[in-house]
Amino acid sequence: MKKKKILRYLKLAAATLGLAVIVSACGVQPPKYDSNKKLGPQINYTITGIEAGAGVTDSTETALDKYKLKKANWQIMPSSTAAMVSTLDKAIKNKEPIVVTGWQPHWMFTKYSLKFLKDPKHAYGNGESMDTITRKGFAKDNPGVNRFFKNFHWSIKMSNPLMLKINNGMDKQKAVDEFIKTHPKQVKQWLNGVPKGKGQKVKIGYTPYDYEIAATTLVTTLLKQKGYDASMQQLDVGIMWSAISTGKLDASVTVELPVTHKLYAKKYKGDYVNVRENLENATTGLTVPTYMKDINTISDLKNK
């Protein structure tokens, strides 16, 4: 009797699994975005986020409070950068509704047609820049590289295509080498007045994100070509700031201020040197595909 029950359960499980496979094979797609319906129920009142410890995630929690979205049942679902982009890609292919945490510079703004939702309450600040910082005393110890850091400045228009190539599968070093060959005037400007390195060491820190990888590989490559013993070290953002403030790391060209890294900038104030802004008009905020034409402000999430 017991064996018969077990056999019946196994058959039922197999039938259920078979049905799931058939449904999956049919390729049933979620509904497309419908501007005639409220957005919240279409996406279960959920913003697709990235890592829980990321600056944009913290700012989104602030936005949920400032715009009273929590009271309207909205939430952020943290995941990973890769998972967020994958979900965004699938949604755009099917023209589904989606809201994600976005930031510039990022290759997704080159690959997809996206827009930031307006943020009149400045939950995400008033804009950001990518800054170059060094440990205290670095300018005296290594004036040549410090001169390069003072020269280094580029734009989102230049950085996004480089990131996209790397994301599309091109080796990061090959992509950077191509960038250097196709931007000779810019490279000349960056290296203006920079003496030969003669093997002098410099260790540059970065965090594991697309822009950070692309920018740091570019800077390191240029310094190597100038004769410096330049190396890259990938670290968690907090560890990177700590390493620079204690002199264990020389520099980073991918610090996000004044919003994303504000807690670290405040914590280590006086223990690092901000050399310059090297990329302006960086932005963080809630992002939607442009086919969601009626969703233009963060308040629209609740009101539309």
C-alpha cells in the first residue's frame, strides 16, 4: 500500500514537471506595458535594484520615503548589477514595464533607450562627478603620475562606448588599446608634461563595476606606456577608501562624489587628497525605458 502511494506521488510530480516544461516551451510572455493601467500592479510595486550595499540602493530607500512610495506599497528588490541588467534586457525586448536603479556613466545608456525619472526632491542629490583621489603625500612621492592625474579628464560620451565593447565580450585590454589608438589628441593631452616613469610604482584601486574597470584599465595602460610600474587592485568600496587613507593604496580615479561615496568622504576627511573631478554629469536615479512615455517623474510611480 505504501509503495502504491509513493508511486502515485512520483507520477503526479512527473506530470507537474512535464506541464511546467510545456508551459516554458510555449514561451508565454508577460504583458507589455499598458499606459492605461496603473504602473504599480503591473510590476508588483517593485523597483529592480542592484547590490544591497551600493550607494544608489541607499538613495533609492531615501526616495521611497521622500516620495511616500513605501506607504503606496512600493519596494526595492536588491539583486546584483548583472541580474538587474539581464532583467532590463528581457523587459525591453518584450516592451514590458520595468523600473530599475540606473546610473551614468554606464554602457546600458548606449545600448538601450532609457531615461532617468525627474527627482525634484533631490533624493539622489544634485548630480555627481567621478573624482581622482590619492593618499596624502603622493604628489611629493610621485609628481609624474600626479601630473597625469591632474590632466586626466574625459566624458560620458567617450567612456560609454568603451564600456559597451567590453560588455559585448571584447577583452578589456584590447578595447582600451583600440581606444588609445583612436583618440591620439586626447591621449596627448593627458600625457602632456608627464615625465618618463623609469619603473616607478603606482597602485590604483577600483571597485568591480563596468565603468570602474574600463577607466582604471585605461589609466593603468597609459601609465605603463609612459614607463611606470602601474598596477590595478580590485577592492570593495569601503576597503578601497580605507587603503588610500592609510597609504596602503596610492589612488583611485573612480570615486563618486558628492552623493554615492559621501559617507566614506566624510569618514576619511583629511586623510586623502581630492586631485580633481575627471568626469562630470554623472547621474544616479530611477530609470525606465523610453517607451514608458507617461512615466517621467518619481512621483508618477505612485500617481500614474
